[in-house]
Amino acid sequence: MKKFLLIGFCVAGFWARAQVTTEKTLQQSVLQLNTAKTANDYDVLFKKFSENDISEKWKAHYYAAVALYLKTDLALKKGINPALAEPNALAGKYALSALSAQRSNGEIQTLLGLIYLQRVLLNASPNKQKDLSTISEYISKAENSLPDNPRLIYLKAEMASKFPANSITGKSDAGQLYQKALTGFDSYSSSDSFAPGWGKQLLQNR
């Protein structure tokens, strides 16, 4: 009996140490999102996130979606558009997987809003008006918990700039929202240990 207990404790200890290592690996990869410069950089990060074996799998799925979203955003801004609908769709799947575990998470809702907007901009939406309505719904939900979140403000700025008819603010407010988002990325803080730090790169070469 003691032998089985000892084995059990050893297994539990090994699992706990493995989880700590996995969490540290995830955190290190998260920091690299803000230094990634190329599509290959994002591909490497996506692989790390999608294969990460952290117990809270939704975190890895959230960041896997972020890596794909940023990779697609980079290509869009460079005018490169070879089959970008595919990574956008995959980003959506990973983000929805994260949301299924964290139904009220404003960060995930904001990311999904960004992914849906990206799909519309790629002309890959099967129903543009439905997607725009979905984006507005995600914005409304995220505002309940993260009203001053810079990623959410950026999403609102994009909607005001590109689809003012579907935005709660007018096109004339877009510039102010972009500036508010930029300031927010430098000053935003949250008590949530999960709070992401990516997004400032979205305002570069806009």
C-alpha cells in the first residue's frame, strides 16, 4: 500500500512540475508576440501555442488564435493576400474553443470581434451583415467587463472607420479612438493575471 502511495505522490509531483514548466513556456511565448516581425515568426508561435499542454487549455487556444490573427493582419497590411481566409478561419476555431471554456471572458470576446472583422475585410464572410452584427454583439459583451481595454477600443475604432453604419460611434470618432487605443497600450493595467499585452502592433502601418 505504501509503495502505491509513494508512486502516486511521485506521479503527482512530476505532473505538477511539468505544469509549471508548461506555464512558463507559454508565458515566454506570449512575450514573443510583441517582438514577432514575420509570418514565419507567427507560425513558430502558433505551433508552440497549439501544442502547449497546459492544463488550462483555453489559454493556449486563445494565444494560438492571436498568433494566426496577427499573421493575417501583417499580410493584409503588406498587401499580401494568398489564401488568408484559411488562417483567419482557423483563428476563429481556436478562439471559439477558448470561449467555450470562458463564456464571459471579455478578452476572448474582443479577439473574436477582431477575427470576424478581419474575415469581412478579407471578403471571406458568407454573410457580411450577420458578421458585422456579431462583431457589435461581441463589443457590447466585452464592454461590460473591459470598457477601457485597448484591444476593445482598437476594435471600436476599426468599426467606426470602416463600417460606421454598424458602429455605435461615427466615422469622425475613429481617429480619437485610435489615439485612445495607442495610449491605452502603454498605460492599461489589469488585476487579472491572464490580461494579455499584445495589440500595439495593430496600430503600426495602419
